[in-house]
Amino acid sequence: MQSRLRLGGQPVQPVLLMFPLGLFAMAVIFDVAHLLGAPALFGTLAFLNLIAGLAGGLLAALAGGYEAFAARGPRAARAAFLSLLLDTGVLIFFAVLTLLRVRSPGRVAEAGLVVMELLGLAAAIFSTWYGGRFTETRSGTPSGSGTPGPDPLRVCFRRAPYARRAVPRSR
């Protein structure tokens, strides 16, 4: 799917998705460090990373919404809206986790919340992968030429064209 929202000739939405993903990952790392014995400052830094990740995720969701409404064709629109739905679900999940941390002293997370953060991070990685498979490649050519391409999981497990069986030549 070709992106309509561009800056300097490059699509904006994939770049905006990387900031919240990195901030959520750093929040998980800080929380794990805090659980392993780091000072309470690490828990507070994780909380602040979650807040910044939610703000960046809101910007990415707005850009994704614009892309979804500007998509051409029903198949591309369905894929864009599903990607937007996944991204929004991840944002809501992390917003709930952040609100649960507000009650604790120092905004630190307990072990149960860290496990939930790990699940949320896995969902965020899947959502980013799913949305990224419909965007353009680095060379600027669309990977799906306006529509989503084949299922990447099937492509991964399909035999490569150069791996054909050797057929003995008849002489």
C-alpha cells in the first residue's frame, strides 16, 4: 500500500511507529532491571517511558488513521484498518498498564505488571510487523503494489525458486 502521508518523499507512519515501540521496550527493560535489584529510579524511568510511548503512539495512530481513510481499494482499506485496530489495541493495553502503576509508590511495577508489559510488547511487535508488511520497501517500490501481498508466513515456508530438485540430464 502506498503511503499518502509523506515527509521528504518517505512515508511518515512507519517512522512514527518506531518511537513508541522503542519506548515501550525500554520501559520493559527498566522494569526488569528494577525487579532484579536496581534502584527505584528505574521504575520511575519506566513509567515515564510508558507516558512518552503513549504520546508517540497517539501520533502514530493518527497517522495510521489518515492512511486507513486514504487507502485505495477494499483490500488495502481492510488491511489498513486492521493494522490501525491492532495499534489502537496496543495503545489501550499500555494505557491501562500505566494507569495501574499510578497507585503504586514511585510509579514502580510489580512482577505481574512486568509480565503483562512483556505480553503488550509482543503484541506491539506483531502489530508493527503486520502493518509494516503493507508499506513500501526501502527502494520506494510498493511491496504489495497497492494491495497487500501474499501472507508472509506462507512466503517464509515456501521453497525458494532456486532450490528445485536436480533433474539428471539425459545424454
